[in-house]
Amino acid sequence: MLDKTKQNWRSQADDLDIESRAFIDGQYRDALAGETRATMSPGDGRKLADVANCGTEDADQAVKVARAAFESGVWSSMAPADRKMVLVRWSELIEDHGDEIALLECLDVGKPIADTTGVDVPSAARTIRWSGEAIDKVYDQISPAPADCLALVQRLPLGVVAAIVPWNFPLSTTAWKLAPSLATGNSVILKPASNTPLSALRIAGLASEAGLPDGVLQVLPGPGGSLGRHLALHNDIDGLTFTGSTEVGKQLMKYSGESNLKRTFLELGGKGPNIVFADSNLDKAATFAAIAVFYNGGQTCTAGTRLIVEESIRERFVEMVVAKSRNWMPGDPLDPTTTMGPMIDAGQLQTVADYVDIGQQEGASLVAGGHQIMADSGGSYHEPTIFDGVNNNMRIAQEEIFGPVMSVIGFKDAEQAVAIANDSIYGLAGAVWSNNINTAHKVAAAVRVGTMGINNYFGGDMTVPFGGFKQSGNGRDKSMHAFDDYTELKTTWIEFD
């Protein structure tokens, strides 16, 4: 994949046949109202496709189809070993079409082609394969009941699940939602972000090709404010999974209460603390400090945007991170050498610019970046930006910017580092860097986040759960723990004569 040049990828992009219709009952269809919405490439601002803009009537049809498929048992009652084979075949088809899907993700999201080919497509395929291969290893239980009784505890699918995924990692998060929900026997309605629907639409067709029965998976591109709200309020949807902002997550929880109390589990925002002690491997820590913020342009809920550094090394370490940040200057996403692409759109670019102004107004010191670049490309590019002298009470330290902006905060001892790390409404991810095993473990245990790295950032794979504490959400993606969110426990108590 990566032996292709930028020209190779551009040529393939020009010849790409993009599927832009909704996927319902095993078929691609136009929205019932005939409406479309243009999806634009963040890399150069050009239109990629006119995508079906689904409304409430499309949602109602999709729910009806999904419910019928679930009640029929064509998938929900299928033996787990047989569901496994369908999911494994689906993962293989995603790999077979890897270049095409990676290109769709690159164009639609602005992610560098090196990331979509090397990270996003392989991880999506692995997520689906792993969940499929795990599902026939999940056992029901017999509880320790009295001798004249038999108590069965079964794990049953929820029913119809709605999944709403974000624009920053559309392929990866789609796989995180679809793999466990389908593996456990549910029917699913997926609503991709309205501005990044292309990879989800493509892999839906591959799922059908792999043998997923018609009606088990629907994909509805459309606006969150109306379509997403309708799904969240729908009384015939049993579960709702969402990755996105804390503000929207709170609203979805409210909709659950206003409708049928559908199970709602959320992976929301973050303001990751990345804590660096003087006794750590400083070169490695500086390298990952840059990765933690500038990977995917900072449009990452787990981004380590609060760099919390021991005061004795702060000045020297900031210089090292500034030097590392030069490796993350934005470029054309179709260039295999590009490490960071554009912001998702002009609105997000303006948000980043606004926070750069806020940081300066609050008294933080801008030591790197701070500007839009490559404006003549038609894309929304912003250079890596670092603020030093940040107080944790500043807005740039408390609010999720979702862009390539780092805030450096000093600390004197481990107790203060933990206090700063935990002084946030968020609790999604973080890291601590120290070669002292006692310091590393004590700090890692004390920081209230769902995922904590020791001498690494962005660590973890499909074998471990992912999710947040506090206002970073509830529920878990990845690992066998994800199956808990998509299943109900049913007790059957039998008494013998």
C-alpha cells in the first residue's frame, strides 16, 4: 500500500466510484424524500459526492426492517459459531478492498493515507474479526442454586441498536460499534457523521456480501440534530451507542429518559493529562508528547493536550517537544510522507484559531505554531501549536479544543501532578512517564481516567476495554467487555418436583 506515490493515490482517487446512497434491508437506496447533502474533502475543499440525506421517515423504515429481522431470528437466533464465520469473512473483504476503503477515509476525513492504510483499515478489520472469533467462546452460566432448583443465566441480545459515530475516526469507531453489537445477535442502525459517511456505506455492502442477512444492518447518513434525535427518541430501539461530544451525549441520555429508557452508553470528550517526571526517558517522552497531541490533527478524544511536566526539567523538555512538533507539520493527505492532515472543515479550523487567541488573552506563552497554513490549497490546515506557562484553570487547559493545541503545565511533586490531572470534568485517557516503578504505578492508579499509559501514550489493543470516567462517558468499547453493553442478562429459575 505505502509503496504508492502521491501521484498514484491521486490517480486512484480520480477514478474512485463512490457509493453515496443509504443502505437499508440489504440494498443501497436513495433517501425517501430524495434529498442529498454534499460531502467535501477537508484536504482541498472539493466535493466528493452528493450523499443521501436521510430523514425521520427513512429512520422509521430502517427501524421497522431491523425489528423484523431481529424477530425473525435469521441473525439473532443463529448459532454464535455461524455468526462468527460471517464476521470473519466480512473482515477479510475489508482487507481485500483495503486500498479503496483507505482512500475513501483519507478523502472524506482528511486523514493521511499512511494512517488510513496502516492504522484505520487494519484496525477495523481486526476489530470485526476479533469480535467474531470471540463470540462463540462466551458461555452462559448455571448459578449455585439449591439442590432442588436449576438457575440459568443467559446473555441475550438487546434487540435493535442505534449506533451514532463521529467524524474523527469514522471507520474505527464504526467497527467498534458494529462488531460487538452484531456478534451478540442484534440488528443495528448506524448513523455515521453527516460529513464523513463514505467508509461506513462501503463496508455495509461488504457485510452483505459476506453473508450478513438483509435487514440486520442499515446505514443512514443524515443530520444529527434531526435524524440522530429521532433515533434517540424512538420507542422501538432498545439500545443506543454514541461516540462524540459530552454536550451531545448528555442530550442523548435525556432523550432516553423521555422515550423508552433505551440503554444508552457513551464515549465522550477528553482533556488527557500527560505527566512527565524528570527521571523518565525524556527523548521518548518528548516524541510521544508530540504524537499524543498532533496525531490526527489533535482531533482525538484521547489526545494528551495537557502536558504536565516536572518543574526541574520543564524549560528543557518544552524545547525538546517544540523540536519534535516540527515532524508534524501538515501536508497533503494523499502524500504517503504526510504525518498530519487538515482540520475536518473551516468551522473546526476557526475553533482552533479562536482558542489560540483565548490562550494568549489568558496569559499563556505561545512557543510554537498558532497559525493556519496552506490556505491556498483549499483545505483547512493548522500548524502544531504549543502554549507554555499554562495554569490549569485556563480555558485552554479545561476545554476540549479538538485541534493541534498543547498546554504545558508545571508541577513540583507527584501529589500536585495527580491533583492537576484530576482537576477536569473529563476522565478518558492519560499517561505518566517515569523510570521509578513506585512513582509510575502510584500516579497511574490515582489519575481518574479509563485508560492510563505508563511510559507510553495511545497504548492498548482489542484485548482491553476503552471508555471513560466522569463526563467522558460510560460503557466500554473493545474487548469482551463490550459484549456487556449489547446484551441483556436473563435468569430462568427451575424448581423440580
